[in-house]
Amino acid sequence: MAMLGYVEKLTDVPGEMTESNVVALRDVGFTERDILDICTVAAYYAYVNRIADGLGVQMETWLADDG
């Protein structure tokens, strides 16, 4: 849950991230490498999605299919 909270905050309000957010991950056992990986994956995903949104890239039809 700590990881999900970290990623959610990084995604929704990145300017509000503080050292305490990293400490919370350490406190539940994540290593420095784990934290770097968590941050990098979340940030990269947000970056790629913003590039796609900014360029008007449309979702593949098979991804949008609910059935």
C-alpha cells in the first residue's frame, strides 16, 4: 500500500512530494534501488502518456474494446 500511495501522489501532485514520501517506502522495507525503480517506472509512464496525449495519439481499438 505504501508503494501505491507513493505512486498515486507522484502522479497526481508531483510538486508535493517530499523526503518523507521516500522515508515511508524505506520504513516498509523497500531498498534504495526499489525506490528508484518505483519512481522511474511511475515517472516514465506519466511522461509517455503526456507525450501521447500532447500529440493526439489515439488508443488502439483493441485496447479500448470492453468485450
